[in-house]
Amino acid sequence: MVMTRGRGRGMRGGMMRPMGPGPHFGPKMKQFVPRLPFDMVLCESAFPRVKPAPDESAFTQQIEEVRQVGSYKKGTMMTGHNVADIVVILKTLPTKEAVEALGKKVCDDLRSQEPQEVLVLTMLPNDRGFEISNSEATVRVLVTTIHQNLRKLDPELHLDQKILQSHLAAIRHSRWFEENAHHSTIKVLIRLLRDLRGRFEGFEPLSPWMLDLLAHYAILNNPSRQALPINSAFRRCLQLLAAGLFLPGSADTLSAGISDPCEGGNIRVHTAMTLEQQDLVCLTAQTLLRVLSHGGYKQILGLEGNSSIASEMSVWDGVVVSALEKAYEKPPERPPQDDDTDNMDADDDPMETTDN
């Protein structure tokens, strides 16, 4: 060992450290080199096919989305009416042949999965899509397409455009109901209104969407913003209809009627009915409200009697309730006029033509 004067690099107290190998870090790591997977499309020129490509025509009918709609999705299904609605949105244009092929494919898949359960399974195509049913329930598959394809439809080849638009509207209705009308009292009231529509002919023009909005309005649209009890909400529905909520005058002001929350332009939901139907709904509600005011709730709910109380005279504790008559009469159609007669009248009286 050599003694030195002072301190230098690698020395402590004037003593030099022995030179030796550095610390051991293990074997040297190899550099990672990424490798692309084998892609038949990119390598097709180097590996030509030995046989023709398989027929994949079944994949041409592509599905964009499948949504549950209607009473099954909303939780308002009625006893004895086991029908579930499903909307299928296609990316392609919905031809009648393609819709029928889709129905057969769904039936075949169901039979292969549960052969012992679907021995009596039937598939019936229609103008809206197709229905799959057995002895216990029915599933209605409503076919539509994406918005971009609505302008490309051919009436002779594809499903009707109005039907496809109504199926898209059903999806919007289902989403709105899930977000705004999930209260249990609303669902109970909808079932009561649907039962009322099924037993009284005057309420048949009311669509399920109208009943949904009416039940939501009657229960939640009040000063306290708290849900009304079911008995008060049921009576209020009859009061609103009897007061003309679904009459033409209710569409003249922004505060009257019920606007469709799923459509733009502040459209009133009852305008989908004709004037005769609006009048029929109103007079039926007025008659039933008078019966309810005199204690006839069992007949209205279907616990006793029949639906004749809305069309025939009835007596309640000495009070006679007569069925109301229609207030609206459809004007007679004007006979068509000949063009020669119109031209002759225009020549004889030009000022009258200008005023018109």
C-alpha cells in the first residue's frame, strides 16, 4: 500500500482504494422490437386465395341499434296483453325481403338455443317489421333505419317512410319516459287509463303516447310539484279531458294543451286526432265525470256494470245522467267544379276573384 500526502480522488485519509470490477447489474436487456400481426388483407397479394371467398351476404344487413320500447320497457304492460316491442335500427335501407330474412334468422337462432321451449314459435312479417310469438307472449320487432337513409327510400322497395319515422319516435318516447315519468303512481295511472280506453269506445282515439303524457301532466303538473294520489289524479284526468284539454282551442295558446316533449315546434299532442275524435273524447269524459260525481266509480273502473253508461241514460241516487251528443259536425264536402265554369266566373267578375 502506498502512502501519499494530501487527499485525492478515490482516496480516504491518504489511502488509495484498490481497483476492482464495478458493481454487478445482471445480464444486458435486449431492445424491444414491436411486430405487426399477420393481416390477410394487407398480405392478400402475396398469398392468393386457393378457393373463392365465402358468401357473406347475411352480413350486408347491418344492425345499428336495438332498443326496447312500449309498455314492456316502461313497466305499464297490462294483464292479458303480453306483447313486447323492440325497435331495430338498420344501417342499410330496409327492404321487405331483408326484413323477412331477418325474422327467419332470429327464429332459427331461438330454436337452436332453446329447442324445447320454442316448438310452437311462429314468425309473421308485416308492414312494420315482423312478430315472433308462441302460446304465451308476442314480441313485435319494429324495423327502421338511420336518419340519413330516410331520404333514400323507394316506396316500391322499402318500408313506408312514415312507419319508419314512427319507430324512431318510439325510441324518443321511451327515453323521455325513462327520464321523466319513472314515478310508480304515473305507471299505475297509465294502466288505469289504458283499461278505460279499452272499455269505452269514446276513448279509443287516444294513443298510448297521449295517455303517457296525460298521466304525467295530471300527477306532477301542480303548484306543489308533488305527486298527487292516484284517486285525485284519476279524477283530474277526466276533469281535464272534459274541460277541453284535447280540443282545438287548446292549441291556440302556449299555456293550454300538452306539447309533445319529443318534437320541435311546440306541437300539441292531441292534434294527431281528427276534430271528430277530439269531440268524441271530450263528450265521453264529460259523461263519465258526471257518473263519477254521483258515485258510479265501480262502473267506471269496470268492477260492476258495463260500458253502456257512456252512451245510454243511467240513474244514480235519483239523478239522471244522459249521454251527451256530439257538438262537432263535419261540414259537407263541396262538389268539384269544372275549370270552364271557374274561368267563366273569373271573367264575369274579376273583382270578386281578386278579393278571394
